[in-house]
Amino acid sequence: MKGKKETAKGKREKNEKDKESLAIRYREALMDLLFPLDLSCHICKKPLPREQKKVQSLATKDQKLLQNTGQTRCEDYLCPDCIEEIPWIDEPYCKKCSIPLYDNGIDKIHYEEAILRPLAREKNLCGECAEDSPLDMNLSVCLYQKPIKAAIYAFKYRDKTYLARVFALMMAKKLRTLSEKDQDFDLILSVPLHKKRLRHRGYNQADLLAKYLSQELNIPYDSKALSRIKETKTMNQLSKSQRGPNVQDAFFLENSRVKSKKILLIDDIYTTGATAKSIASLLKKHGGSHITMISIARVVL
């Protein structure tokens, strides 16, 4: 009898997931119909070359087919000039905070401590991250500089939510550079907004990124596991020393949802890591086995 009940429960859960997946596909189709995909560069708005326009048109007609054939790329939504100008973070970079370790346009003096410390050199970590951190890995696609800085601002504060698609593809591209073992995630979570800020803004940018990334990578996304229960101050108004206390006890977790799971945590910008580390500590406390953070851009203070 118990086995039959569990089987019935499993079928109900599967049906609910199928309905949710179908609803998402219908929603995406409706959005593409009402608001056709922009055939200009998503960053600078210059017209794209003819071959890129063709790929975007195909993506509008059958996004799922393109995902399955591996043709959907972030480069299909960006002009050659912006691709060249974006300050991509390439090797070598710290594996726990994504700060470039040697070059990439940033003053080398910031990394002298990391270069001189044997433990940091051995594990490809910066001096600060050579100490213990609840994050097992932290990735950022690029540095928080132009032209990406203005694009993220528009995405976050100017209702340019269409940018979520190309940003998610940029993040997916970064994740695909990892080993198969490091890509083996069980669950995607996003950094939540407090309900008051969510009402004011109308959307959570991290949630939008997570939805597209879940679809692109075929990894389940739980939008309700994490919530922000404390109304915190805006981080960009605080110093590095003030940021940790600002997010202390700010988050709540449905603990049964993360136990023994490898989790991919999504946010738009990584600065000092106060928010990411606070959430990662909470996830580890409730049984999360491995926490990887990924953001669009990394601020270098």
C-alpha cells in the first residue's frame, strides 16, 4: 500500500512538473510573439551582421531545437565590436572569487599577496580566498566595466529584461568550460529579493537569469527554496566591512530541498561576496554538498 501511495505521489509530482514546463514554453512563445526578438546588438543596439540576424530569427521560431543542436550562443546576440570590448575573465583567475590573478587590465599589485603565497598558487586562489570559504567555486563571466556595466544597469533598473537571455547564454558558456564533474549540478537557486524591493522593481533579475539558465542547461530551478526575510540596505551604499553584517540572518531556506545536492547559485554581480557567502553558509548548514556561484560580472575594488 505504501509503495502504491509513493508511486501515485511521484506521478502527481511529474504531472505538475510537466504542466509547469508546458506553461513556461507557452509563456516564452507568447512573449516572442508579442515582443519579437531584437535583431540588433543587445549591448550597443547597432544592427547585427546578416548571418547573425538569420540565427536570431531561427531562435525565435524554435528555441528548443537550437538548444538541442548547440546553435544558441551568446555571440549570436552581440555585435563583433561588443564581443571584442567585453572584459571577459579568462585564465588565470581565482577559483573562489573569479578575480583575475595576474593581468586582464587590472593593476598587478592587487594580486601580489596571492602570487607570493604557496597555498594560493597551488590551488589557483587569491590571497583572501586561500582561507576557508563556504563557496566551493565562484565564477564570473566578465569584469564589471564598460560596456557590460551599462547593460547590467539597464537590465536591473531600466526594465530591459530581454537582456536576461543573452546574459544567461554568457553564463552557460562559462560553465561549459568546466570539467564534466564540476558541471554536474542537481539544482539551480537564485539570490532572492526582499518582497518590498520585488514589488518596487517588479522582477528579480537573478530569478530571470536562473530561469533561462535552467532551460539552457536542463537543470531544475527551485524559485521558492530561498527567500530574503530581512529588508537589507542596498549593498552599493555600504563599505566592504559593512556588507557582511548587513546580510547576516537575512535569508531563509526550505532545508529539505538542498540536502546532499550540488547547487548552482545565480546572481547578477559579485562584489565582496558577502551575500553569496551568507547564502552558501546557510545551504551548507542545511546539507548542501557543493556550492558553486556564478554571476554576470565581478567588481574589482
